[in-house]
Amino acid sequence: MAEINATMLGASELLPWALRLAASRRVLAPIAGTDGAVRYLPVSPDATLVFSGGRPVRGPKEHFMPQTDPLFTFTGSGPAVALQPVFNHEPAVIFGVRPCDGRALRSLDNVFLRRRETDAHYAARRGQTIMVGLACAEPGWGCFCTTVGGSPAGTDGLDLLLTDLGDRYHVRILTSAGRELLEDTVCSPSSDTEERLAAEQHARAIVRLQLAFDSNRIAERVTWDSPIWERVARRCLECGVCNFLCPLCHCFDIQDETTADGGIRFRCWDTCQFDEFTKMGAGHNPRAGRKERLRQRMSHKFKYLVEEFGQAGCTGCGRCVEMCPVNIDIRAVLAELGTVPSAEHPAK
């Protein structure tokens, strides 16, 4: 008998299912916080899951690499210092992960799991987390996932993919972990009609997304001396919102917070847009200006990561487009780069 790869879940079953799972693991889902912003928060009996409209303002990246992530505590000093690792990760399920954010995790895997050294904290969280995706029915005005090889119904990095059909969800089973997760809820077989409705919704969402630039040409056109860096940098405020909301930016700093008898070492998010990011102990900064820092960010995302892993450091989620306070649109910057002949600006 063929294995079933899709099933149906009643919309009213979603929260009870999440609450049953929360009895044995950490469960996060898109929920409006006290400030009204939708982000991935722990589910509770009185929670309202926000599965309609645009994607959450922040992705699930912070579950895998928290904004402040303790590494170890220490007591004493000198030869007598004692270290105690902080390593208390727990199984988790994240509901409502948009395809762009699931695809971003595949790229983060390249950085933290497939280089010479594996990041133990990221690996532990990644290995213990099941991702329940949600296909985008209404892409945001800043979204451009199809331009960079994604889809509003993409499955990369996900274990299940839900498609909202109104009073029920079409559930596509992608991994054995996703299949096992469904054992804790009541599902029904997916009919041919429901398969067609899900496919039609996916097709409508794709039609709403226009190709913003030629992604195949960007890596060769991101050049060292393009005049576009100076022009865009004059508008940049160096606030870092584009980095901190990006589901793929992963740079961090490491700091110590000390007390009278010890302290804690932790890593925290950082950004190449801040002037101290590359500042050296003697005071020299190889990227002293905004132009150099902007160029580095774009080169890292659309050139260096492509050269190393064959995939750009961008999934087209559009958060940086929609949230930039001075309306810098990465799509317009890349579209302009894509029209500049390579011979005018030789590569670095």
C-alpha cells in the first residue's frame, strides 16, 4: 500500500494539537505580542495563532541562534578559574514557518554544520526541532522569494507544509519526523479536490510575485568599485534593522559579563553595518566607512556565499525592504547591479 504523503487537518484542531505537543516539548507559533507585532512565541491555551496575512516580523532564526546566547559561566580567576558550559537545549516544534524562513535554515546549516567546525549549540537546537511550515497565500509587498529560487509554497527545511483552505488545512508530509508529529492529532484523507485547491492557491501566490532582478547575473556583477555603493550608503542610517530581521544574517560578537566572583560568556547578534564590527584592537578599521560596510554586506550575501555554497545569503523574505526606515530597497539595488556590464567594473 502506498504511503500517504498528504492529509487534512481541521482549522479548529490546530491549537489543541499544538497544546498537546507542548506537554512534552517547547512549542512556538506566530502569536501577536503585547506590542502587536507577530513573532514566534510559546503557545498557551489563551493564545491566538496568527496564520493569516503576512509573515511574522521576525523569523524563527532566534530559536536556533538566540539574540543573546550563553556559552558558559566561570568562577574564580587565573589558574583557579572554573568553567561550566551552558548547554540545556530542549526538543521543540515551530508552527507556521514560512517557506522563506525554512529555506533560510538550510543556508544556516551550511554555515554552522557544514564547515570544518560544527557549531554545537546550533546543531543541538536544529536536531531537536520539528518545523511545521505554512504556505504563503498573500505574499507581502516586499517579498521576492521566486527571484532567488524560492517559492511561497517551498518545502526546504520543513517537516510538514500546511496550506490554508479556510476551515481546514491541507498538510503535506515531508519527513518521517513530520509524519510522527501527526500521530498526536486527528487527520482525514486528502481528496483530489483538496489537492487541486492547494495547488491552485500555490499558483495564485506565485503569480503575485514578479521577478525583481536577474539572480543568475548578480554574483559576477557585485563588484568592488561599483559607484552604487557610495550612492546607497549616503542614505543608510546604520541602524542594523536589515541584518537583525534577516532570517539568514548570522554574524555575532562574544562578550563577558563579570561579577565579583565570576561571570558569564555569551554571544550576541552583531552586524557588519556597525562601525565597530571590524575595528581592531590597535584602532585600525579596514571598513571604516558606510560604503565599505554596505559593499561587504551585499558581497557576502550575493557573491561570497554563492562562491562557497552555491546559494545566495538571501531568501527574498522582504523584511529588509519593508522595514528599512529610509526605504533602501535591496531589489532595486540588485536590479541596477544586474544591468551594469561586467567589463565596466572588474571583479575584486
